[in-house]
Amino acid sequence: MSSLDLAPQSAASQTEYVLTVVCADGPGIVHAVTGAIVEVGGNITESRQFESGATHRFYLRLQVVTSASAEELEAALAPVVRRFALEHRIDVVGRPVRTLVLGSTAKHCVNDLLFQVDGKNLPIEIPLILANHPVLAPLAEFYGVPFEHLPTKGEGAKAAFEDRVREAVAEHDIELVVLARYMQILSPALCAELAGRCINIHHSFLPGFKGANPYRQAHARGVKQIGATAHFVTSDLDEGPIIEQDVTRVDHTRSPQELMTIGQDAEVRTLRQAVAWFAQSRVLLDGTRTVIFR
């Protein structure tokens, strides 16, 4: 064998994949999966695993560098998939996830997502922003992202908006829908259609301070912490599996406007992190909660 035969393959001829696996827990799963990866000459560059004591489910996330194609990796895994009844997914590391953004009038979350995508700091692409108010149009135009405004007030308007969401999901091959302070409740039917691929962000005061001016309500009650929660959308309002949360301590010296500023900053950071983890295949569902492989 010549020295050329022993030389490592060039990085240009290799691809890094991310493989996620969910199945009933049991012995031999990791051994079988990694054995299949070895068959295609794969090298594991990152590995995370978790067994849920509550559901007895096993969760695995691997990043694999190999010269094999995704189809060849899939073929090598096929016997393992059958043996352990694996739910699995293979994707290319860093591939931008096609994301539909829904908005209303608040700009901070939409602006941050667009800014992060523009700076190539977030592995998503946004082919469309759909909102029930025209306020976000200039922001979308600045970043060169198509924008559509459809009102949700009036008879049949909300149903028409949701139908447009469905059309956009099919038209743009959408993989993730982000409610970037979209201040409307999705119907149970649409929640079911988008299950596991729709993320919402809201302030930390639910369910205590609902409705208008939650930060003024919080100020009146003397809250001591401000935060935000990003979660998957379900038909149970604001009770879907939590992906990420953030919190900042505050005190009596803060005005309602200062509380709002702190809260919006928390919302931006929390939503950005949740979207990034989703796009990187780091979020797996475990019943009513999530497994996050950071």
C-alpha cells in the first residue's frame, strides 16, 4: 500500500452531518449506531446522549464527518433503525433552516432575527415575514426580506391569515415557524399541523399579568425579576414544551419603561437561542418537555 493510500481524505471531499435518534431505551443502541457510522468511514466529532427516567426513552445526537453521502449513511443505519425502531433524522451541519416569521407590531424580536441572519450568526433563512399589521414592512424591506400584511380583525380574517400561513409553509418548504411577538392565538388545527416546529416567545409574567401593559402591572406589584420563555406552540395556550428561559433581577428603582426594555432584551436573547438550538437539531421532544443538547 502506498503512502497516498494512507493519506487522510481532504476536508473538501467530506461532509459533516448531524444525526438525531429517539427510541425506547435499551442496551446496544450506541454501539449499533456508531458501528454503522464506522461502516461508512465516519468520524464522530460531537456526541450527546440522554435517557429519560420519566419516559424511558433514549435520546442521541451525533455530529459525523464522512466522505459518504447522506443516502449511504442512511443505508448503513437501516438495519439499526429496524432493530431498535429508531426515530431518526440526518441533516448537514450548518444548513440554513427555512423559517417563516409571524409578527404583529413589536419590532425587537423580528429585528434581532433579521440582524443575526444578515450577519450569518443564525443558521436559518427567512423567505417571508407574515404579519397582521403593516408596521414591520420597513424593517423587512431594509433587510431585503419579502413581507406580507394580512389583517386578523373582521369576520373570517383570522382563518384567512392561517390559510395563508399554510400556503406559505407549502410554497417555501418551511421547516420552522417563529411567532416573533405575533399577538394572536393560533387555532388548535394549525397548532396540530405545526406541532414540534413552531416556536413562540413571551414575557415571564404569564399567567399572572395578562392583557395590556403587563410591565406596568408588574411595576405596580413590585416584581423582582424580569424574564422570557421560548416554547413550542400547542393548543394549550403558552403551555407548550419549554425550549429556553432567561431572567434578570430587578428592584424598586426601575420604571415601567425600564422593565419593558429589560424584558424585551430577555425576549430577544431567549428567542434567538431557542431558534439556534432548533436549527442545529439540538432540541428533541420528550413528552411535554424538551431535551436540549447544548
